[in-house]
Amino acid sequence: MKNLGTYRGAPFVTSSYSHPSECVAVARPAGAPVAVLDSKDPSGPRLEFTRKAWAAFLADIPQSA
């Protein structure tokens, strides 16, 4: 697995269901915003979400059967 770096001390991780170089990576540092990046470009821009916004996003993702 490719090292995607860290955000405020938390490592960026990818889903175990996706190819590590073709998806997004997420870092969830304690007490800080959640950061998301494109794993194909780990030095590129990062999006930051409040924990509340991130939780709302995850709640809207359909669960697979």
C-alpha cells in the first residue's frame, strides 16, 4: 500500500474495498476536521470537512446488502 502521508498527525487511509491508487483517502485526526484527498495525487489539494458534515455525508451513503 502506498504511503499517502498524514494530516495533523493522522494517516490518510483508503477503503479496503478499493484499489489504493484509484480512490480517495481520508484522515481523521482527533479534534480536527476530516481531510480527504485523491490517492492518485497525494500532494495535491485536500478537502476539509467538519466532523458534523462528514458524519452527515457518511449517513447518506447507501449500505450494500
